[in-house]
Amino acid sequence: MITETKGYMSVSFLISQAKNIQIVIDENAAEIEALDQNIGDGDHIFNVQRGLKLVVELENDIKNLPLQKSLNMIAMKVLSGIGGSSGALFGTFFMSMAKTPDLDRNIDFNKACEMVIKGINAMKERGKADVGEKTMMDVLIPVSEKLNELKSSNVDMKEGLSEIIKIAEDRMLSTKDMLATKGRASFLGERAKGHIDPGARSSQLIIDTICKSLINK
Amino acid sequence: MITETKGYMSVSFLISQAKNIQIVIDENAAEIEALDQNIGDGDHIFNVQRGLKLVVELENDIKNLPLQKSLNMIAMKVLSGIGGSSGALFGTFFMSMAKTPDLDRNIDFNKACEMVIKGINAMKERGKADVGEKTMMDVLIPVSEKLNELKSSNVDMKEGLSEIIKIAEDRMLSTKDMLATKGRASFLGERAKGHIDPGARSSQLIIDTICKSLINK
Amino acid sequence: MKKFINNVDDFLKESLSGFGKAHSDIIKVNFEPNFISRKTKTKEGKVSLISGGGSGHEPMHGGFVGHGMLDAACPGFVFSAPTPDQMQAAAEHVDSGAGVLFIVKNYSGDIMNFQMGAEMYSGKNDSIITNDDVAVEDSTFTTGRRGVAATVLVEKIVGSLAENGGSLEECKKLGEKVNKNSGTMGVAFSSCTVPAAGKPTFDIGNDEMEFGVGIHGEPGRKREKIQPSKKIVNNMLEAILDDLKLQKNEKTLLFINGMGGTPLTELYLVYDDACEILKSKGIEITRSLVGNYCTSLEMQGASVTLLKCDEEILKNWDAPVHTAAMRWGM
Amino acid sequence: MKKFINNVDDFLKESLSGFGKAHSDIIKVNFEPNFISRKTKTKEGKVSLISGGGSGHEPMHGGFVGHGMLDAACPGFVFSAPTPDQMQAAAEHVDSGAGVLFIVKNYSGDIMNFQMGAEMYSGKNDSIITNDDVAVEDSTFTTGRRGVAATVLVEKIVGSLAENGGSLEECKKLGEKVNKNSGTMGVAFSSCTVPAAGKPTFDIGNDEMEFGVGIHGEPGRKREKIQPSKKIVNNMLEAILDDLKLQKNEKTLLFINGMGGTPLTELYLVYDDACEILKSKGIEITRSLVGNYCTSLEMQGASVTLLKCDEEILKNWDAPVHTAAMRWGM
Ligand SMILES: Nc1ncnc2c1ncn2[C@@H]1O[C@H](COP(=O)(O)OP(=O)(O)O)[C@@H](O)[C@H]1O
Ligand SMILES: Nc1ncnc2c1ncn2[C@@H]1O[C@H](COP(=O)(O)OP(=O)(O)O)[C@@H](O)[C@H]1O
Ligand SMILES: [Mg+2]
Ligand SMILES: [Mg+2]
Ligand SMILES: [Mg+2]
Ligand SMILES: [Mg+2]
């Protein structure tokens, strides 16, 4: 069991991660845009960018609030400011995280894992997509499973995070040759093959960014 | 005075001229189209081609009819089959020619001139355009004036026709630098300058074709 | 060229045929010569209104045949004025004895063909010429200004007067007033493609617009770099206001017309911009119309029309109308 | 990108603002969260209908708010499903106590956001999902088929039933019948350009079309060479008839819907072709609708929708409607 502590999921942690992610997403914007133009409607990148901007702009409003309140405000911002599939899903993620019990205590790594797992489960329920349907869940569900494993194991955290980076990347790439059964790409049948799912790519980049920043801390 | 005779304005003469003109217009179609795209609405070439096709198709219906009747039928065809400025003007031309008295006699060159002059006068009245307004009248009015001169002179017909060819060409070219005051090009103000008028070009080609065929007869 | 088309020669005929079938409750399409008439006969004593022009401006004019608007419309080939026999046949078909008023847009081809049609028609008739396009200079020695989107307003407003028993003279007078009270300015972002030509009428750069374009893709006042909507709309309105010389607090009808290829969202945005600009100038908008009414095939662009309104105009604008493209009050 | 636009972020807001001003006699535009409601309150006992979706399909859905059709519409950003707070606010605003029926097009984003909106709304409510697009295979294990143009028909027909006192259950049942009785197939000749993207969603060759395209420029069944209209329409109808399994002499409503950039003349030509083909197959067309109703920004193309009609459907189709984009009988 990993016991290392302090600041995971603090409001300032969340905001600083959002800022990091903004940079990475902007760097990869053209690619993400093209992915959703290939097998979707082309708005995914704008949805993600809008969402990140809204979260970052919340900084002053939430920086002195308790975590639960902050998460709820982030959830409402994301939910009401993005729209589309990703708005509903990412909004659900934060809403559900905010419902984790005992958020007024210090959030250690395990607690943080628990929150993320809870969030991803809620997304799974909301979108009714499982692994293998060519969505962001192809990345998120295995990541969630790995987090679950990590939180009750003795693996070194940095090692664990490296494994997660790898899983996210593999699973993102695995969407390329899938037929889609959920989301817009499902309308394409065979023609969706050969294209990575945009949501899988943006989710993978988000995970990659967070993990790397934790590893390098 | 020119006395040479026979067959001017006979129905077969008209049809064979129309066929000659079709060839020449088709050869210059791209240019005429571009002219009306530059300073008009781009349909002039199609209007002229449609009109010629309709006249040529009349051949069997009119070949055994008296001239006046044939001219009236041509007029109605042109008038009801073309549309636009050129349909009204060319239709007026034939309608008015058909009104020349004594069409049941042999039509000599002078009579033919008289008919054409009458037709052009009627066009002038219909369109209210005079020389210098950047329309087909810039070609037709001077040609009509020359015909009027020829018909009461002793000039050799072929020489006269060569002069007409020259006049038509000069006047067609002269429309290039004019400001337009009639027709669609008039809406352009200064921007019409530098472009030859499409109707002037098609009229000049028609005159050129007829004159050359008469010269080479 | 990408169009729903079977062959160029049958384009108009097939489109008219579909129009006739789709709106058989309101109109009838007559062929050879082509004209669209109301399904029901003009009632006795009612002046008949006939308009027409080259096709490619749909729903104008066929879409405006019906109660409270036109009695007949004569469609020419795409962008070519209709022929005199169409106008003659339409007039003979619809005239109930009270006479015919021809509504003609100011283009040489339309004027000449309508004139000849009127000469060929033996019944009582008169004409009004619309020439609302302020992009072009007005003059009695030249062809003058083009008739564009305000023609729709003339047809609606005079249509109501005719429906309510106005005489030929009264209808003509009202039509001329509406025309005189109107100014229109258009811009195009892209060209249109005439089916017979098979390629765009004009080339235009990726960042250019044609300011003052006509409804046939004719060049306008100038070729310019594209600008924010508010800037474009402001320039259009200035040209119109310059022309109409509107007083403060004057009541107007604001008409945002799409050229065919511009989405409604953009037309409403233009409307919003125009409202703000007019408000800042103290001009009151009492009526409005937003949509594709006087188009130029698939051209992207829009025109703005302002109509200075008095009580007579407002009353007739508000009156019921029931056509394929404009319907209210019934 | 050539659009009437001031800046990408304000596009929707400004367009909605113009829409609100232009139709203040029928609707009211509410901001933050954005929704369009009727000008007048829903009468007591009347079920409220709320639809919505990404913007870019205008006049759908805002243009269908008004008597005999929707009570409210929730517009998302261009091609992005609206957010739950919009649906919640709209429901709270319009519900008169008889409950709310959400009409949702079958896209993951719309489904999820409407679901969340419905969960957040405390009043009685239910939903129907439209999925008429036969270009896509149906399945309960996947997202299934897309909801496209037939949504317009559902909104009109259920709108009439709600106006006339139908219960929430009855409205849902009728909506599901209309959806099940409908099939749509679309083709695109050109792409659309999402304002935020600033460039076309897809590239397409000068002689190509996308057969089975979605209303967001999503790829369809296949990329093909362009063909004569009759051929295209025939292929579209075959796909629909295959799906609907219509019997001979069955009564249908034929809906030719423009994608936004295709002129009316072409839509009527498509209508004519479709009439002929259906006639030859013994299928009766008893109602029709031709125009731009469910668009895809400035995309050139069209969809064909067939709706199998029974008495209940016809009665409710014919009933009066008074919205910005659809109006008859009043
Ligand atoms: N039902 C679903 N469950 C999980 N993820 C989904 C679902 N539907 C779509 N997605 C994800 O959402 C992404 C698209 O997001 P976005 O473009 O923002 O929304 P939209 O599809 O509504 O345009 C897809 O690439 C996919 O990863
Ligand atoms: N009032 C007029 N008088 C004489 N010729 C005219 C007049 N108006 C236009 N034209 C001629 O008609 C030509 C255009 O013909 P066309 O393209 O067939 O008709 P439209 O201008 O109606 O599209 C012009 O180039 C000009 O020569
Ligand atoms: Mg998307
Ligand atoms: Mg022309
Ligand atoms: Mg023309
Ligand atoms: Mg989307």
C-alpha cells in the first residue's frame, strides 16, 4: 500500500494540472481536431479546450473553498460549459468525484485513486460504453483498473504511474483498428477502422500529463 | 446602286446562314461566355446558342413557306425561346423585318438591306440604346448606316461587305473602353471599362460570318 | 458542377414540375409557355399581379403566387428574363377584367420582354419597375439601378391592396411608393454556378467578398477583404441610409435576405448587427423579415433592405398572405 | 472561412439574439443558460415539448418553437449537444404541471446531456429518441442510427397532439410511432465549416458526393461519383423503402430537406424525381414538405424522408402551427 501524501486533489493541484493539460492539449490540437473530423463531427478539440479554459478561469473562485465544493463547481462548469459527449462525460467524472465521502480530510494517494476510480465508473455508467467500443473508455477503464490495483499494492508510486502511462498509450492506440459501437464513430461501420478515437487520444494525453507531473515531482 | 440579286433573305439563305453562324459562335463560345461573366450575368452565349438551334430546327417547318410567314415564325421562335435582352432584341429584329412591305417579290440586295435596316431600327427603339452605350447597338447601328449608304450607291457589293466587316470589328472593339449606360454592364460603372461587350462581340461575329459567306459566294 | 440535375435542358421544367406537385393546394404550374398561376381563378374585380424574371432567385417569384400576393409568375431560364409569350399567356389566364399590373425588376432584358408581353396582351395593363439596389447609381439616362430584394416587399404589399379591392392605379401607386421607400445593398462571399455554364460565374479569393453584388453574381461596387459582420453590415446600412435619407424615429421594415448559400444562423446574426446599428442611429424597426427570399442560386452572401413604412404600407404588410414561401394570418 | 461572424465565441449568442428580436411575436430567447421558449406561458394541462441539440441545423429546433409545435428548444454550440442545465432551466420555465417530453436525436452527446437534464429536473418528464437515418445500421448494442430530418416531423405531429390535450404517455407513444414510421437518407455535395474550426469538416472531390452523410458532415455509407439526380434519388429511396418495408398504396408524407447550401430549385427537382419514382412503385404521397428544415450549416446536399401515415398522423400534421419556420392554419 502506498502511503505518500499531501495535496493530491487539493484545489491548487487540480488547477495546476488543468494548466499543464492545457499546454499539452494545445500542442496536439491539430491532431485531435483531425481525429474527430475523420470519424466524428470535428468539435472534440474545441470542447476539450473550452472545458479546460473554464476550469482554469475558476481558480480565483474556488481556491479558498473546501475540496468538495470546488469539485462541484468544476463539475457544474464542465457540465454546463462544454456540451457534447465529452461535456457530459467529464462533467459526470467531476460530479461523481465530488460525491466521494470524507473529502474534508487530507487526500492521500489512495484516496485520490478511489476518487478517480469512482469518477470513471460513473462515466462508464453514463455512457454505457465498455472496453472495446472505441471510445475514451478504452483508455479510462484500464487506467481505473490499474489504479485499483495500485492502491492496494506495494508498488512504488512512480513505477505505478509509469505503468499507467504505458497502459493509456497502448489502449489509446488500440482504438485505431476497432469498429466503433458507441459514440458518433459507431455510425461509420467499417470506415471507422484505421482512425484513433479522438476522446481516447485526449484522455490519454490528460493522463500522460498528470502522471508525468507526479513522477517528476 | 447594287443590283445583283436572287435568294437574299430566301428561307434557305436564312437557314444556311444560321448554320454557318452556329459554327462560328460555337468556336468562340468560351470567349463570349467569359465576356458576359465579366460584365454581365454569363448567359449571353447560351441565349445565342439556344436561339440559333431553334432557328435551325425550324428548317423543315418553314422551308416551303413564303418569306413573310417564315420570318414571323422565326421571330416568334426567337422571341419565345431565348429570353433575356438578346431574345427581346433579336426577336424584335425578325418581327420587324417581317413587316417590310412587298416580301413576296424577289428580294434583291437592296431590299435585303432595307429589311436589315428596318430590323436594326426596331431594336434601337426597343432597347433605347444608341451608339456609345456599350451594347450590341454599337456594332449594329453603324452597320445599318453603312448598309443604307451602300444600297443607294454604286460601290461593288463585295467591297461594301468588306467595309462592313471592318466597321463591325472596329465598333465591337470600341466597346472595350466605354462606360456602359445600357444593359447589365451599366451597373458596373468604371469597372465595365476594359471589357468588350458580349452582345457586340456576338453581333460582330454574326455580321462577319454573313458578309464573308456573301463575299465568297 | 454539383447540382441535383438530370440534364441542363430539363432543369427548369423538372424543377417547376416538382414545385407544382409540392404546392398543388396553392398554385398550378402551366407549361409552354411556362407560368405559375394560383390554383383558383382571380375573383372578379380584383386587379391581377404578375411578376417574373430569370429563374435562380427562388422562392422569388413562383413562391409568392397565392392569396394576398401574386396572381401569376413567369419564370425564365436561369438568370434570363422570361419571354413575352409567357407574360401574355399569364395575363390572359389570370385577368378577371380589372386589369393586370406587371411587377418588373429593372434589367434591360426584363423590361424589354415585359414590354413586349404587355404590347401583345390586349387587356388593360400597367407596370411597375423595381430598382431598389443602392449599390448602383441611379439615372434616367442609363439602365439605372437594379431591382433586387425589395421586389419581395412590393409584391407582398401591393398584393394585399389588390386582394382588398385596390384599383390598377392605386396598386401601381402603392407599388411605386414601396419601391421608392426601399433601399437594398448586398454582399457575396462566393459565386453562384449557372447550370448551363457548369462553372462559377466569378472567381473570388479565400479572404475576399464582393460588396454591392447583384443577384446574378454581377460585380458590385468593389472587391474587398472580408470583414467582421458588424463592419460589413454597417457599410451596407450606410449606403442605404445615404440613399433613403431617413429621419430619426422613422419607422422601418428591416429585411435580411439570404443569397441562397448562407445559413439562417448567419442571417440572424446579421439581423442582430443591423438592429444594433440602426438603434444607435435612432431608427425604429417595426417589422422584419429574415430568410432566403430573393436568392442567387447557391451564392453565399446576404442583402439588407430597409423600407420606410407609413400606415398604408404597414397595414398591407400585415394583411394575410398564403403562398408557398410566405404565409401568415391564414 | 467566410461567414457573417464577429468572433467565434459570440457567434451563437449573437445569432440567438437576432433570432429573438426577429420573432419576438412568437418566441423569447433566454440566455445563460440558453433556451428559446414560447412568448406565452404553456397553458395549464398541456404537456410541454422540449427539443434541442447542437446548433448548425437551423431552423431546427428554435424555428419550431411556437403554437402547435415545441414549447422550448435548447441550442448547444455548433454541432455540440446542449448542456443539462439548459434542459433543466427550459423544463422549469415551460412546464405547466402536465409534464415535459424531451425530443432527442440519437447521438451519444445528446442522449447523455438530455438524460442528465432530465435527472436534474424534478417534474414529471419522459423522452423520445429519434433515429430515422437509414444510412446507419440499427442495433440496440451500439449507439444505433442517427436522428435526422424526421425529428422535424415528430416535433410537428406530437406538437399538435400536445396542443390538443394529449397526455405525456400519448405524446410519447405518437412520437415513437412517427419515428418508427420514418426513414431518411441524405447525400452531400460539399462540406460544412464549423465556425470554431474555420475550415471545412471534410474534403471532397469536384465530382464526388457523400452518400448517407450525417447532418454534421459525418461520413456516410460511401463516397461516390456524382450522378444524375434521378439516380441519386432512386438510391436514396431504395435504402428507405428497404427499411420501411412499405406496402403498395400505402399513404406517405414525402419530405425533401435541404442541407443548407442547395437552392430550392434543386430541392423541387429532387421532389419531382422522388414523386415519379414512388409513383412507379405504387406508393401514394399524401402530404409533402420541401425546404431547408434540418440543415448542416452551409452544406450542399439534401435528404429524403418518407413517413408512413395513418389517420392520427395526418390529422396532427394538418393541424395549425405557428412558429418562426413552419406556419399554417393560423
Ligand atoms: N457513449 C459513450 N461513452 C463513452 N465515451 C463516448 C461515448 N460517446 C462518445 N464518447 C467519446 O466522446 C468523444 C467525442 O467527444 P466530442 O467530440 O466532444 O462529443 P460529440 O461526439 O458529441 O461531438 C469520442 O471520441 C468518444 O471517445
Ligand atoms: N437596352 C439595350 N439595348 C441594346 N442592347 C442591349 C440592351 N441591353 C443589353 N443589350 C445587349 O444585350 C447583351 C446581353 O445579352 P444577354 O446576356 O443575352 O441578356 P441579359 O443582359 O438579359 O443577360 C449585352 O451585351 C448588350 O449588348
Ligand atoms: Mg465531436
Ligand atoms: Mg447576360
Ligand atoms: Mg441574363
Ligand atoms: Mg459534437
